[in-house]
Amino acid sequence: MIGTLDAKIPPGPLDQKWRNHRDHSRLVSPNNRRKFEIIIVGSGLAGGSAAATLGELGYQVKCFCYQDSARRAHSIAAQGGINAAKNYQNDGDSVYRLFYDTIKGGDFRSREANVYRLAEVSSNIIDQCVAQGVPFAREYSGLLANRSFGGAQVSRTFYARGQTGQQLLLGCYQALCRQIAAGTVEMFPQTEMLDLVIVDGHAKGIISRDLVSGKIDNYAADAVVLATGGYGNVFYLSTNARGCNVTATYRAYKKGALFANPCFTQIHPTCIPVSGEHQSKLTLMSESLRNDGRVWVPKRKEDCDKAPAEIPETERDYYLERKYPSYGNLAPRDISSRAAKEVCDEGRGVGPGGRGVYLDLADAIKRLGEQTICERYGNLFEIYEKITGENAYKMPMRIYPAIHYTMGGLWVDYNLMSNLPGLYVIGEANFSDHGANRLGASALMQGLADGYFILPYTLPNYLAGQLSKRPSTDHPEFKKAESDVRAKIDNLLKVNGKRSLDSIHRELGALLWEKCGMLRNKKGLQEALTKIPELRSEFWNNVRVPGDDEDFNQSLERAGRVADFLEFAELMCTDALARDESCGAHFREEHQTSEGEALRDDENFADVFAWEFQGNGEIAEPKLYREPLHFETVHLTQRSYK
Ligand SMILES: Cc1cc2nc3c(=O)[nH]c(=O)nc-3n(C[C@H](O)[C@H](O)[C@H](O)COP(=O)(O)OP(=O)(O)OC[C@H]3O[C@@H](n4cnc5c(N)ncnc54)[C@H](O)[C@@H]3O)c2cc1C
């Protein structure tokens, strides 16, 4: 063990920690708040909600995003819903149960105190969003409706058809616009953060590039908040928006912020299967469909080429219902994904290349009628038909696992502050709450909890000691960071080689999918760790980045992001190799139960792994810090969904 980390978990009983912590945190008085400037990078649900709330409190906020509008952040893509422990269905839900489901779903690799707080504030989020006018689905009586997501035996997911993220983001965006009009939030769209500036050990600013004019700018602040989303696109093909990347968090890592559990990446079981070599994006079919859909493959290999309607009920293997009778089609994502791969590996997959399983809503349509199914999931059926040309009301969907979400992220303590004072990290960009596997509908909950309800309480605790300490952008640290950014851009444009960015990125993605994807083993990870530096060298010697830096140049934007992925991939594999156990989505083939489930090693690995960049700009073996996870309330068990 090289070092330990202090998560600053408040003392006291689990259900009183957050209240006590708020009661004893330092405050910034209303007339002093306008003296503080806060940079928020990211305007998705996490960044947008934080910017709106801090603006409303009276702070001066500068909010950055690379899209042309805050309203286009990747959060808009979220489909299925958002969890909250409201127990509206009277089916036995509670704060404790949401907390327990989340800890268990994450295979006991997250912090009890953070997760309990998340479950506690979950109800406030729904009230806040309803007050903003978010059109959650309702029962005939007018009460808010719920459905179920994986890893839960209650219905606690609030939703707006299959476009929950969009509706939540519209609510958040209105709150943000109100603050923009009030002058407390200044928005910088189409502006990419390219470096973090550290002054006297504190995060005090960023270097950015205007993506339209190419202009490089410096911004100083009293604190910096990263809300820059996940890095699933390191795999090239994922369900994430094409723009999602690791640049902001990776460059903060290179400035000293610790990166936690980078190998914890989620593979979602219900995506439209890959259809060809030149595809650049995968599409999710929301997990919510598994409320009413049944997953199956033919029992016999010989039936795989038959039309599904020709395969009688007795010849179908509803393998999730068979293997996990109590959760059935709502087994968690990591488990459902591996089960799909297993039946395809047995040669019982359907569709092109045998890499697909059926998600069949026929029973539900018979029971509830097409109209009801359309009301619940209509837009998902439309998306499916546009992409595959098949009508899923008439025949089952074909689905296969794909990269979807990243549980890893920058390390933060209970206050959501990284190890660098003044640098906060919220939403998918941090590692905090989901352990080794996130439950469905919990990412929106976490992003909005962080932005609306947690950061606004914990940030003042830091700011209270920072009055009049904001540096000027003339400080040498800003000049140095700016010149490093310019040098990196020049180097990218100078290579002038023959290979396209996509071809290199695709090669990296295929390597990671094979060696650090759904299954991992020591030999494969070691091979990846040899090949990634070779690919990086190929990039820096042979990539072609057309255009120049003083204009709108999307190739240049992407080149910087791919360059960071090529370094970050090595960190992921290093982490996956060091974690010599299986847990949740991190499935090391060497460690499995006799039934093929993930086999944890709690004695040696009930820790967060947090990595520190070494190498003075060049890549060197990163340094590992470990944060031991203390379980005082839950009892660690082998996860069972049977
Ligand atoms: C298809 C799909 C469906 C999903 N459905 C659900 C669901 O039903 N329920 C659920 O709980 N979760 C769902 N998720 C997950 C969830 O949508 C995301 O985890 C969540 O929206 C992330 O929010 P965020 O605010 O952290 O980041 P994002 O929404 O990704 O926002 C990131 C922001 O950071 C900005 N940014 C990034 N880098 C930079 C930079 N260098 N400079 C400037 N700006 C930068 C971007 O412009 C953007 O504004 C889904 C995910 C996908 C892919």
C-alpha cells in the first residue's frame, strides 16, 4: 500500500451524518457571495443544476460547455428515468432500501455515507423538478407514476416516456436561464476547457479554447467545478454522444487530481447490436423496456436463423428468468450483460454474426394493448425502427451489450472536493456513488443530487476561507498553462501523417473492448498495456489533423480528445490489472464463482483505487493510493439476484 486517502466522512450515525455536516459547515454570508467567482465546466444535469443553484444563492458563476447550447449536453439523451425513494407505490420502498440496493448493486465498492446521502436527497429532486414543471408520467388519478429498473424489487423510477433526461434538462435549463438573465451566471457555449490552473496548490482557474474562433483564453476563479460527464467513448463505440470525452478530467489528473477506479466501466445489456465496421455510434434501448419486455434466445442453435415467430414458446430460453428467478429480466446490468454474452458464446445468439438476443414485448402488448405500450415507450420503438427498419410492435427487438456509463472518475471526498483544494467534481465525472456497477436510473439522481442539493452546501465550506484570494490571470501559472496548451495544439497540427483520427480511435476502442471490456484477464491486460503505447506512438507520428487552429476545426477538437484517450486507456488497464479480483462490472476471468458470477476479494480489495499522475508531462507508472471502504451498516455478502 502506497498511501491512504481521507474521505472526510462526518462522524455520527449514518442517517444523521449529512444533517450534522450541514449544520456544522462554514457559511458565506449573502453580502459576501457576489465577491466569489466560480467556474463550472459542464452544463449537463450536474453542471447546469449546480450553476443555477449557486447563481440563485448569489455567487458569480461562469459556466462552460463545448456544445452550442447548454441545452444540448449529453444528459439530454437519458431515456428511462430517475430513481427516488418516495414509496409512492406503497411497495416497501424506503431511503434505507434505495441505499442498500445501490450499495449491493455496486457490489460493495462504494462509500456507505455518500450513498445514504444520495438516497436521502432523492425525494427532494423529484419535488424540485415537479416545481420546475418537468412533465413526469402520471397515473390516471394525477399522482406521479413509477416503473422499475434493474437491481430493485420496488417501483421507484420516475419518468417522462423514454425522454426523461431531456425533460429534466429543460427544467434545469430554465432555472439556468433565469440566472443568466439575472446576471449571476455567464454562459460560455462552444468553449472547451483545455487545462486546469493550480496556484499555490489550489485550483484557481482554467485555460479554454473558443471552438468557433480558435481563441485561447484564461479564466481565474475562487473555485473550479468539473461536471464534464463520463469517458465511455474511450471505447470508440458506445451509447454516449459522440462528443463525450475524458479531456477535462484527464488534464486535471495530469495537474495532480487523483483518478479513482478508472477501470469501472458499465456495459449496458440492451443496446441495438453493432451493424457494421464503419459505425461510429451505438444506440441504447432503455432498460425500462425490461419492465415489460422478456429477454430470450432459442434453446437450440439450429433455431437461431428462424424468424422469432416460428420458434414456439417451449423452444425459447428466457435465460434471465431462468437464472435469476426473483429479479428475472430486471437483474442488474453487469449480470444481464454477461448472461447475454454467455448465450451468444454458446452459439445461440440471433441476428447478424449471432451477436444479439431478443427483447420481446409481445406478452405485454397482449396484456396491456399496443396503446399503453406506445404511451410508455413510443419514442424508443420509433428510434428502433429508424435504425433497424423493424417494427418492434410486431416482432421482438434484437439487443446486445454495449459500453454505456463510467463509474470511475476523479476522486472526491464526502464534500465532492478532489484531493486538490478548490477543485470540485460532480455528476458522472466523479467516481463517488456507484461502486463497481451503477443501477439504472441512478445517474440522473446522482447528477441532480450533486448539483441542486450537495455542492451548494459543501462549496461554501471551502470558499469561506478564500475571500480575496483569487489570483489574477497574469499569474505565471496561467502563462505556463496557456503556453502548454498552445504547444499541444501546434504538435497535433504538425504531425501531418496519413492516418485518420477515426481509424486510430477505432483501433484503440476494439483493443479495449477485447482486453478491458466485459471480461478481463491478466494476460489480456498485459497485452493491452504493450499495445496502447505503440498505438499512441503511431498517433503522434502518423495522424492527420487537417485545418488550422484559428478557425472552427472539429478535427483539431477531436484530435486533442483522442490524444487524451490514448493516454487514459493505459490508466484504465493499469487499474484493471491491479484490481486482482472481480466486482460488479469489473469481471476478471480468474476470479469467478462456480456459477460464473463475479468473485470479490473483500480482504484485499474493499478499497477505492485512486491514481496519481507521475512523469512530469510524460507518462510514467502512476502512483496508487487506496481509500479503505468501511461498512458499518451493511453486511458484505456475495451478491445474489436469484
Ligand atoms: C443513451 C443514454 C441513456 C441514459 N439514460 C439514463 C436514464 O434513463 N437514467 C439515468 O439515471 N441515467 C441515464 N443515462 C446516464 C446519464 O444520462 C448520464 O450519466 C448523465 O446525464 C451525466 O450527466 P452529467 O451532467 O454528469 O454530464 P453530461 O450530461 O455528459 O454533461 C457534460 C457537460 O460537460 C461539458 N464538457 C465536457 N468536457 C468539457 C470541456 N473539456 N470543456 C467544456 N465543457 C466540457 C459538456 O459540454 C456538457 O455540458 C443514460 C446515458 C446514455 C448514454
